[in-house]
Amino acid sequence: MSDQNAILDALKAEGNSLFQEGEFSAAYKKYTEAIDKRPSGNTLAVLYSNRAACALKLKDYLDAIYDGQQATNADPSFVKAFVRTATAADAINLSSISHATWTSASKLVKESDPALYAEFTSRAKAAETARSKHEARLEENREDYIIELSTSRARKEMPWARAMMMRNRLPEQSSGHVIIEAYQEFMEGIETLKQLELQEQPDGTVMVRAVGKVLEPLTNAILMHDHVFHVDFPDFQEKIKHQISAEVQTHDGWGLVGPQDLIREMPERLQTSGWQVTRPAVTITLRAWILRAFVDANFGKTATADEFYRRVLDVLEWGARTYANVPKAERGAVFEPTFIRGVRALRLSNVLGLYKRQRLEDNPETETEEEGIECRYTLEDIRQLALDAKSEVEASEPPPPYASTAFRLAFWSYPLGEALGVLGWYHMRRGMKLQGPEPDEASVLASIPEFKRSAEHYVKSAEAYPIDEQQHFTMLLFALEAYWRGGAPLRITIPLAQRARGAYARASEIWRLTLTQHEIAKAAEATSFLKECEMQMIKGAWKLDDAFGPTHYDPGYKRVPRAEEDEEELDVSDIDGDSE
């Protein structure tokens, strides 16, 4: 046995032992050490497959897919590697990869193992069914992501159009500045993307002719304000897929490698090629992953999107630490705190969507999501992500004096508002869970502090946004709901309902087209509540210390005895708690 083989066997044995002990991260590193020795054939296939098994245990599904595919490339007869690849693809709803991989695995066992052949064939069919259902849902809900702008009136009603018409009279702290700047970047990318030419060749391949940069302006736009994203041409998905591939290839970027591979290879490339070559390769790779995540999230693939967001943040946070002393001009904008903050905000929003989607998909008749079934995140995980995001913004350096209003709002105010809103949601869920489906007096009293904290966070979230931002209005509505659920007195709920009503009018000036029917109904509910309060107080039936609200928020009791802390006027200047 050669020294090389002995080293490989020793590293593999160490990895296997660590895996059996449940030390999956340490085992992953041992298999990586062995892979770096550049073995070939079945030896390489086994190492990649074993590393894929570690990635599966760590729930790093994209890494598992990459390693599984590397294993089957090294040994196309390695059934176990196909199974691990397909299992990872199933976990994040990559149905096309799943179907192709289960099909390949089934062909390898067709003659030798009828039972496995039946199982793999069944899994392949299930993946194809899932893909078909997803495409059918997209077509059924086409209006959710394809915006028809065929008429002049429709174009003028979009938020960016309304903001531009008001440009000369927008207040300094206006969401209009943010959406205008985001829209200008977005359209720069979209107009270039529309010029992409696809020509099918006789052999079935597609020749791509890209005419310019798309990833940079599109990612800049969605990081500034994700509401700017809209699709007004039918072949967007096909074109963006080829555009991403073209730009990554042009700059010699990384493909579907895992973040650890990029982290390992980037210093090597820097040594041989320097920042001038490495910077565009890393930048375009990260922007490609961000855009892939964002598009997947908007087209219903929140689990896949989360994988991409996590891998982006792994690299960004590592790069920011490792190259902290390298000037921005050399290392690029992607390692700047504002860029990382923008990605964190997108990821946090997607995690919330993933949690809710998993609950609703597993319980389609349930209107509210109580548990994140089959979601890698618990309520406490989401709370911690929000706390981390909030702390990072609060500890960050203030915006430079030359920064535009849009930039300051997009990368300081909006991420803080997002984090505070998620904390409000967290406490709302906690309160609802404490009450349960059939609340009694004890459970109602136990839930009051959670609803109070929820409302306080929602109000702080609203105040982080510009007063004409849709989210400002939405957060006030959620705060009002939380206070109603917690039996807050009218001296608190009436002023808040008045604020929400006023916020609706301001938000409508720019965002009227994107306000949901649910938000409009909630605004009407607040107005009805105020009218009822006025009528009942004129009659002397209600007093400011009474607790009344819409009947569907009444958890089975007439009036909640107020805790001492509820006797104060509305004041959210200081949110109580060790870490919040």
C-alpha cells in the first residue's frame, strides 16, 4: 500500500468513527482532508458520498446534493451516492433533481434488487408529481407573480410610478425614495435580461447570447426594497436561469459548490490570481446565489431559498471577518456590513414564510400556523435570528454623510423594522399558544404579557419605517390586533386605531396597488371599531378603562381584569427584557 493510500484510509477511518459518534461537522472535515489529497475513482466517490451523508445530518442539503453528484461523477455505478443526492433534493423540494436522481438509482438496481427498484421508482414518480403540482400551482396563481402592465393606467398605479409622480413633494423620510432607487436598478437589469437571446441547436442544446450585466442591478434592487420585484414577461424564469449561468461562467465563478468549498478555495485563488480576478468571481457567485434564493422564494420554493440564503451568509460573514483589513475597493461591496444586513433581512423574511408555509401545507384546513411542522426552524430559532438582526443594526456604525436617503432607510431603518416585526410575530404566536383553542380565565391572564410585548414590538417596528411605507401601516394593524387579543383598555387601543387609520391614508398614496385585501379589511375594521367606541362612549356605556374590541378577537370572556402594567398610557419607548 502506498503512503497516499495509507493516508486516505486513515482519514476515512477517522471520518467514519466521528460520524458514528455523531460528530458530523468533525467527520465532514476529515472527509474534506481526504478529498483534498485528490484521489480518484471509487475512492473519491466514497469520500464524497460520506461527506454528503454528513451534510444530510447537518441539514446542509445543497452541500449534500453537490457532494452526492461529485460522487456519482466519480463512480456512476455508486447507488448509495444517488440515494443521498435524491434524499437531499427531496428535503428542499428540488423535484427535477430528485426525479432524475431516483430514476438513475432505479436503473442501477433494476435487475439485482426488485424491492429497491420498486422503492426508487416510486420516489421518482413522487418527485415528478410534486414538480407537476408546483407548476400547476404557479399557473393557477399566475397573477401573484406575473404583473400585467399592458395599460398606461396599470403602469401609473405601481408604487414606483406613483412615487416618481410625487418625487418633488416627497418628505425626506419617505418610502418613495427607496422604491424609486430600487426600481431604477431593477429596470436596468430587466431591460438587459430581456435582450438575452436563446437559440436551440440541432443537438438539443441551447446557445445563449447575453448582452450585459443583470445580476448586479437586480440584486442591488431587491436588497434595497424587495417589493420592487415583478415579472411582466412570461419567459423570465427561463432567461434568468441562463443569464445566471452565463455571468458565472464569464467571471469563472463557483457553481453549486457548498460554502465550505468556496471558503477553502478562495484563499488559494487569491494567492495565484489576486483580487482583480478573485473579486468578480466571488461577487458574481454570491449575487447568483442571492438571486436564485429570492426568485425561488417568490415562486414558492422557500426551503430551497433558505438553503441558498444560508450558504450566502456563511461566505459573507467569513469573508467579512477574514478580509476585514482589505479595502472595499479590493474586496468588493459584498463584504460590506450593509450588504450582509440586506441579505439577513431577506433571509429572515423567507424563514418566516417557510415556517408558515410548512404549517399550512401540512394542515391545509388550518388558517393559523401553530407549529413549524417539518421546518428546520422553531419559534425560538426565529426569535434568535430576529434578535441577532436587531442587535447588529443597533450596534452598527451610522450611515456616512454622503449616503442617499434611500440607502440610509434601506440598510438601517428597514432591517430594524423587519427584525422588530418578527419579534412582534413571535410574541403573538406565544400568546395564542398560551390561550389555546378553548381559553379559560387562567390561560387568558397568562397570555396578556405576551400580547402586550407583541404589540410593543409591532409599534416599534412601525416606527422604524417611514410613515408612508406599507409596512408602517401593516405593523400598526398587527399591534392593534395584539392589544385586542390581550384585552388592552380603550385608552390604549383607541389612539392606536387612530394611528392605523391615518397610516392607511398615507400608505395608500404610494402603495395602494400592493395593499392586500386582508390589510384593507383590517383598516376597515379599525375604522368600525373607532365608530363603535364613539357611539358607546357618547351613550356612557364604555369608558377608557374598559377592554373591548372586535368580537372575533374575544377569547371567550367579556372583560379582562387589567394587570397593573396595563394601566399606563401607550408607551413603547423602552421594551422590557434582558435581550430584547
